[in-house]
Amino acid sequence: MKENKTKQTNENVEWFLSSIEEDQKREDCQHLLDIMQEITQQPPKMWGTSIVGFGEYHYKYKTGREGDWFLTGFAPRKQALTLYLMCDLSHDGLDFEGLGKYKKGKGCLYIKRLSDVNLNVLKRIIKDSIKIIEEKYS
């Protein structure tokens, strides 16, 4: 069975965040760190070289593939801040109404800057995503 390429590392989160060159992106990442840490009550951990993740769960798919992943996390990418929420953002339990300007993929939410979104709605989405994960994999 194929293993995940992205795994938790011992790299320093604060060092990683301080290395972000663009001021606004660095400030937004620090704010996301605070939000996600408050919601999860978990310390931030580096996953791979550029993802900050919080918490952890073990998943197992019907195909037999299994692994460990973080409950929620983010990565500063060139085009946007990438928020990792869960595997299926089309889930009925997630409501993006009132969030603001964003794009979404299958499991990621893309935001140019935090000022483009309603932070209360974003917090609710993160909490709902974690709840769905915990219900599915507990």
C-alpha cells in the first residue's frame, strides 16, 4: 500500500512562519495559526515542508488505504492561502454562505487574504469540518 508523502516533521513552525517573505501573508498565517490552535486546542506541527497542521487522526478508506493526517491546517502558497479542512468540501454539513471571497477544491479552501473573508464564518466552517472528521473516524 502506498504511503502518504506528507508526514508530520519536527521542523519549527515559528521559524517556518517567520520565513514567509510577504508581510500580509505572514500576518495572515500567524492569525490562522491562532484561530486553528484556539479551535483545536492542539499545538501547531509542521507536515512536510510547508503545511502547518493541528491535531491528528487515523483514516482508513474502503480501498484499504490508511494513514495519519491532521484535523485542520494551512499552507502559504504563491497564489493563495490554502486551508486544509477535510476530504470532501461538498459535504452537507459545511455551509460556506457569507464566507466572502474564496475558491474551493475537493478538500481545500483557497483564500487570497484573510481580509477577504468573514472570520466568524471561517471559524464555524473549521469547527464543522473537524466535527465531521471526528464523527467519521472515531
